[in-house]
Amino acid sequence: MTALHPGQSEQLVVALRRAAQQLLEQHSIRDLQQTLSEIVVAAVETVPGATAGGISVAEDGVVGSHNPTSRDISELDRLQGELHEGPCITALEEPADDGVVMAEDLAGPDAERWPRFAPAAVDSGYRSMLSIQLASGGRMRAALNLYAPEPHVFDRDARVTAGLFGVQAAVLLHGSEQAEHLGKAVDSRDVIGQAKGILMERFGVDESEAFRLLVESSQSTNLKLVDVARWLANEANRRQPRRNTDGPPLPEVAAADIVPPEHEEH
């Protein structure tokens, strides 16, 4: 692929900025899976030569394929995880300084670098790859994988563009992941607060004593604290007054009748 002249390079920068802006505008940052999907679409449209892509995410030692553009890409991304071999694994574990790993020809010299994965990629119709590390810390590690059917498709300009895109995508992915975790924490706090209120009413205890009851229930049932709280809140909601559309309200079962599992009488 020939080098881009300055005007084309500027166009790529504009396209890159537009792609990043679309990622921010088209969905809530709390939606992690939607973020991953938009990253793949924007990368394929932005990086010169890319025709397909996906994201490999390593969580708790397991590498999975997320938001691939086709079933073939899903299989190739998944295969890299199974073999623990391929550009995406290298990008996750041993990336270059710019975070990019490039395979110029998987039917040529690069086959020696990834001898088990390369033949499968070629059989699926892909000779060139770019893998860009997006996240390397915490519980989740991720790499963006871009594919092309011809060899030597990705040149220096494509690599630079992919690296820049990867930096922006990594920031957005980190923000989305943190927002999702924060959202879960807020949801957990709310349901625990609701459960404490139910126990305070039921047993006539204060907030700290209600929390202690939840903790004891969690320990005795080997359930997470939030799961015990959610069960209690669901039971309270289930026992709310039911309305009879043809007459007066049906008899109410008060929240005071609800007790956590370990306090139930046998």
C-alpha cells in the first residue's frame, strides 16, 4: 500500500476525531457492550485497509471474542484464545511500545511467528492483521483486532492510525468499564438500603443493626450480601397489596411479615 500524502493524512485525523465523537454521542458510556461494538465499527471504517474486526477480551484468564463483524472473525478471535497464540495474544501480553502488533503476511514469514493460528486465518481468507492493545490493567484486558484479505495491506500510516485510534478507544473503554462498575455499585447500594429499611420495620432495629442482620444472613447462607438484600427486596415487592379491578384491594401482606432466610421459623 502506498504512503499517504499530507492531505490524506489530515483526512484520516479528521475521520479519527469523528469516529471518537460518534462513540461518545451514540450511546451511554455505561453500556460497555455497546461501547465495544462502536469501537469495532469505527476502527474498521477509520484504519486504512481494514475490512473486518473484533475485540478480544481476557477476563480471569479466559479470552473471548466480542462484537466481531462476522462469524469468521468470531471464530478466529476465539481460536487465538484457545491456542494462546496469535497477534491479539501478543498485543495483550507483549505489545510494542505503540501497543500495535502487525502481521504483514500470515501465509509468509508471520506464519513462523504464530504457526498454529496463521494457517487458520489464511484458510478463512485473511492474510494481514493489526492487533492493538486497548486495556492491560485490572480485571479486564482487551485488544482490538483488524483483518484484511490481502498481504501487506497495513503500512506505516495504517499502523500509526491504528495506534492513535487505540489510545482514544482505550480511554473510552476504561471510562465505560468504570461507569458500569460504578452503576452496579450504586444499584447494590440502593437495594441494600431498601433491605435495611425492611428489616428496620420488621424487627424495630436501627440501621446498623439491620445491616448486621444482612451480614449474618449472607454468612449463614453463603450468598453475597447484595443477593440477600435483593431477595428480601423482591419478597417485599411481591407481597405488596394486589388490586382487584372489580372491587376493593385484596388483603395486604405487610412488609413486616418478611424475614430473611435464616430467621424463618421451621
